[in-house]
Amino acid sequence: MAKIIHYRSKCIGCGVCFEMYPDQWRMSKKDGKATLVNAILKKDVFVLPVTNYIQQLTQELTRACPVKIIKVL
């Protein structure tokens, strides 16, 4: 199963992830950074197992993120 990896501490809060996939991402009102919904924090990195379909959609997002902090493995 594929995983989305999000390095939230490096997020600049541009919101492109939320704009592309509002069901999967939220913007924090507290610090303005993106949050991957239902992700698990592991050693300062957020991880979310996903289906192959979501993996394909997220590939577009990995290219759109200006700081390249979203990965799909």
C-alpha cells in the first residue's frame, strides 16, 4: 500500500494542497500550515496510507507543492 509523506514543519502555508484536494488537506488556523487529514505523526513526519487511486491523484500534488514537502512512496 502506498503512503503519503508530509514534512509539515517545512510547510510555508501556500495552500496549493488544500486547493487541489480539500477533502484530504486542511489549513491550520493556528499556524497557517497545511495538515494532512487522518495522518499519523512519526518522527516529525506525517504519514498516511492510501489506495492506489489516491496515490495517483497525489502525484500531481507532489509536483505542485513549491517546497516539495509532500512525497508518495
